[in-house]
Amino acid sequence: MSESSKSWVQNERDGEAYHEMASAAVDLQFIFVRRGMLSATRSVRDIDTNSRRQFLYNIPVTSQSNDAPPFIAPPIELPAKIKARIPSPSGSKIAILVEENIPSNGGGSASESKRNVFEIWTDNGHRLSNRIMLPCDKHGPVCTDFAWFGGISWSPDESALVYTAEVNTPKTTSFFTTPSSKTADTQISGGQYTLGVGKSEDWGEKYSSTALLALFCLNVETGKIGVIENVPGSSVAKESFSTEGGYVLGQPVFSPCGKTVVYTGWDAGAGGEMPRRLGAIYCFQRPCKIYSSPVSELLGQLGNPSNEEETFNGDTPFYCITPDDRLARSPRFSKPSGGTSKLAYLCNTKGFDTHGGCMALHVSDWDMSKGLLISDSKKCVVDVVQLPGERGDETEIAGIKFPGLWLNQLPHDCFSPDGKNILLSTQWGSVTKVVMISLGDGTVTPINFDLLSDEGFHDKASQQFVCFTEDGGAIVTQSEANRSTILGYLQPSLLERGGKVAPSKVLANMPPISSTSFSSLKPESCFVPGAGYSYQIMNTQPEHGEVKVPVGLVLLRPDNSENEKLPLIVVPHGGPHTCMSTAFVPSYGFLCKHGRYAVLHVNFRGSTGFGQAALESLAGNAGSLDVLDVVAATRAVIDAGIADPDRVGICGGSHGGFLAGHCIGQYPDLFKVAAMRNPCTNIATMVTATDIPDWCYVESLGSGRYNFSDFRAPSKEELGIMWDKSPIAHLAHVKAPTLMALGMKDRRVPPSQGIEYYHALRAKEVPTKLLVYEDCDHAIDLVVSEADFWVNTKQWFDQHL
């Protein structure tokens, strides 16, 4: 067989293998239970169209304990124009947000504009009662980033919605356009290209179209829309001539009394802590507080069906609920009882300079009759934890005592039915764990269960709490490195204290959905959960470093390899303040199962889920502490006889790529091959080009070295330190063949970083290959580009390892 024929055969095999793993992924969103029916939307990769398809599952929730999951009707594919499905509290109504394309000339022109429409479905979602077109002159697109800024919430009486939408930019004209008498006072001549006028200062990577967000209320019967004016920052009800300053308002919820909207406000320049808007995605330390705004007058005006102009006296001023907390977000209310409700939220009073950190859980009482927070009722239920186990908790999960709360948002339905506990999911070492928190004494109790077994519990699986059911049970998910996500149900007895195993049952074990026509998914070629490779959690305690917290490892091994010394691919995660859990990731399963590589995920000190002190110990020590942790983890696996010391490679993206560059430069005899995805290679040249200059200061110089209330360029001395702590400083020692992948729209780590490193390697005659993805940003997560990168990565390791 010719070399070209062999290559074609190998490409076909790798394409089929990647297809198998990608099709098995179960990525779920918009999960809720109403009237005994669970609804969930599954996102599926479609390589043929370079897009993601959305499938709706409706699953009956039954409390009977039996071996067989309930019958599930085939999923229904949702049109791409559906952006959100939000059920009302009772389940009798559903608000569906639709994005429609409208031909600009009313005909079939290729030039189209977009508009948002709220469809209000009543009669338990069976009848479309109202289609409300959101006027473009009122606001820009509705924010559907529900993981951070966005939010849509029903009022308790189900007559109104509150949502977050983009503030329109000021109207501008060219210097060479004569405005009409009607528009002369509202348009800015020559402002089209001015930042803050015709051009908005955005929030960086993934948020290129987000500048300022405001809150709006919509009456679902009259269709009237109004802006909430009594908020921090400038009012958007008046003609605005700038998008500078102000606040980004998001995560809105109605209070249970329906008189107030409570929300998170991020400083966008008006609060004195954000003179330049920094990148927001993956950056959880941006200054934010929780506010409340009365809306009774506004709701009354919107509920009036008359089209006649009426006098609007306005609501009383807003109130800052968390004035002393640098970080506060994710407000959630309990069901009212005895004239009061409880407001829970995440906060860190001191804040942190790193992009991630441990959060505290605070709770306050809410007066239903007044629609106000009850003064002096604030209580810290769970505080920030510096070191695992320092609270006196003896429970260990995967070898780690309770490390504090590590989550970005509280579940929307987090209060237990009796209002005495909160359920949430938190990073606990290298796993994601469901815990119950007593609001009385702050006790944190792991909820122990295993959806695949009636006995015992699974302390290695990553599990998530989704919501409560009407009978007091809970919807949860469970995922493992070799098993995709399963939906399950926990019996109401889950709230019993004492660490008992919660009775559980599987609701849905979703089969693969084909991602491409390139190959078929026959029963014999489908991914079998739990087969093909296994995984284990390991913890190692290096001697170096001042904070003595274990480095967490997740090791994947192909089946039938017990007597082999395997080639090893070391994978340090990005961030650096994130964590690689035991959840299913198809790309790493692809490398392990089909490449027969051992894959080692390293949660070095600086990772989330191991205590705040361990995380902050990395600040100022990037390129040394994290590198030593990765090397120690690699050697631990080699010393255990699992890996072949002569066949060790490293693969990482972003900060993981930064570590890959360091490892092949500082330890060229240990790491033989590398694959790097949008890596930071030279902090000194990145600091003035990235959307997160604070990362460059904090990780290379230490906490407190970036002034968030001011902005300046780095000094000569600072640039020297940044260069010293960069992979480029060790370039002379690199000899490992290196694959480089770049998203050319990356605003987090500019593509020039990888291009600079690639050309430097090529000049040294180090084998190297550059993958250029023109339409991708930092994540390289467009479906086709993602698939291409991982097939290239496997073949690079096949060739050189």
C-alpha cells in the first residue's frame, strides 16, 4: 500500500473514531421540571454544517423505584432561532425567546436584520397566546448568556418578565450627511468611529457585542415594555450620547412579593474600579454587587391595556444590598413563609485578584409586605475556606476534605422545600459534588448517591444538582471520564442528615446522536459507556511550595493495559484558576481509547477546588510552581510503572499551552512532544494586546501588583520579569516536535503569541506544524475546527511519540 493510501486509511479511521466519541457527548441546558415532566435541551455537534443542533427531551418524572428508566419519547429538534425556553413558576406558561431574520426591504433581499420576539405559550404550553416583538428602538439584543450576565425571570403572579438586553449605541451620522430637522438633536455628527459613541467598549473575548446591559420589564398580556430606570448608573430611558461608564446589569430575579427586582451590577466605569473594561469570560473577580429596585409603579403602568399616555410617577430609588462586598452575585429567593423569604447569594467580601476564587454563601431575610431586605438580617452561612478541612469537616471526597465553595452561580431552584437548606454543586478537589448546606448552622453535607447502583455512592463521578421536583425529590446529573452525562432522580429522603446514601434512579441515559455523514453509527461502532478506557483519581504532595495542598490528578488508561508501560500525554488545564474534573470530555476519551495513550490531567496548585490559599499561591509564581507541580505529577505516574519515561508528551490550551511551552523548554529530556492551543508564550508582548492585562501582572508579579482602579502601561522592570517567566525565555533548550493551533479571532491570547513561537521553533529547525483557524476565538470551539484540531493532535502524537 502506498504512503498516500496508508494516510487516507488512517485519516478515515481517526475520523470515525472522533465521530464515535463526539456523538456520545450529552451537553444539557434549560433543564426544568413542571407538572411531573422534565424538559431538557441537548446540544449536539454537527460536523457537516459546522454548527450545533438542539434537541428537546420530555421525560416523565416518577418516584417509583424500578430497574428500568421511564419511557422517553424521541427528542424533538428545536429550530436554531429558539434562544431560550423559560417556564413560569406554576408551569402553566412558557416564555420562548426567538431570534428572527427580517428582510430589510420586506422582500427576499439577502440583506437582513434581526429582531427578538417573546412567544408566550399558555395552557401548560399548548397554546400560543401572544407574540411580542421587542422594538429595536427600545434596546438591542436580549442577552442569552445565562452562564454569566444574562437572565430572564417570571414575576410571581406570572403577568410579567424581567430580562437583560443590550443598551443601544447612540445614533450617529457621517460628517458629510445633513440631518433632518427631526433627527438633528438626537444624532451625533461624525461619531460613527468614536469609542464610546458609534463604537462601544466591550468586555473582550466572547463578548465583542456586549458593552452595556440594562433591565427591562415586559407585561406578557399587554405586550408593553419598560426600562427599569431606578438602577445604578445612567438611565437608558433618555437619549444617550455615550456607552462609556455606567454598569452592566444582569442576573435579574423578581422578589417573591413581586414588588422588587433583585439583580447583579458589574462596574463598567461608573463605580471607580473599571477604568478600562477587562475581559469578562472566565474572569470571576470583576467587581460586582447586588442591588434591588422597586418596580410596582412600572408594572402597574405596563399592565394598563390602554394605549393612552399616562402619568408615571416612577418607583423609589434602588438599594445596594451588598455595599461592603467587593464581589457579590447570583441572587436567589426561597419560597415565602410567615411573611418573609430568604435571599441567598454568593460573595467574597475582600475579593481576589486572580481570575477565580473561593466564594462565601450569604443569606438575608426579605420582608414580603415591604418588598425590602430586613436590616441586620445578613448572615454568612459558609465562609471562604483557605485550606481543605480547616472548618473541622472530616468528610473526604477523593482524598480531599471540604475545600470551600467553588461555583460561579447558585442553581435557580436551590432552596429545599422547607427553606432550611440549600443544595448546590461545588468543585471538591478533582470532582464536582452535590452538597446540602444547613442555613441554621452552616453544616455542609455531601449528598451521596450513584445513579448506576442502588447501593453505596460514587466518590469519583462528577455530579450536579439541577432542581427540586414537586414531591421534594431532586433532579441530578452524573458524568464520568468514560461515561457521558446521565439524568437522574433522587428521592425526597435525600434531605435526611447523616451522610446516608440517597435512593436514586436513572431518568435518561441518552444514546449517541450522529455528528456527521462521514461514517455511520452502527451498534457495534457506538461508544459503550464505561468501556474502552478507565480512569482513576490520584493525589500527590510535592515537597516544593509553601502551601502544602495535594496536587490532584485524573488519569485515563485504555483497557487491557495493566501490563504495559503506556505512552503518556500530560494535560495541564487552562485558566490557570480552573479545574479538570472527572466529567466526560470526548476529545480526551478519543486520545485514550483510540490512540491508546494514558492521559494525565494535572490540577496543579492554583486550581479551583483545593482551598483559596492553594489557588493564590500561584500568583507571582507562574512558570515555576505550576511547572514543578506538572513535573512532579508526571514523575509520580512514571514511578508507579504506568507510563513509559521515554514516551511522554504534553498537550494544553491557553495557560495549559503556557505550561506545555515551559515544560518542553525547562525539561526537554522529559517531555518529548507537545501540542499547544492558543498558548501564552511571551507575557511581555501579550500584556498590552490582551483583554486581560491583569492576568499578566498578577500571575507573573503577584497579587496586588495590578491596580484595578487605574490603568497604566508596564514598566521596563515589570516587562523584564514577565519575559523571564515566559516560555520564550527557555526557547534555546526546546527540541520537542511541537504542534501549534491558533484561533485568529482570539482576544484573550493574541495569535501573535503562537506565531512568534512557531517561527522561533522553525528557525531552530525543531519539527513544528501550525494550524490556523481563521474564524475561531480563544476556545477553538467551532465544531469543524475542534474536530480538526483533535484529529491533528492524535496524529501528531502518533507520529512523534
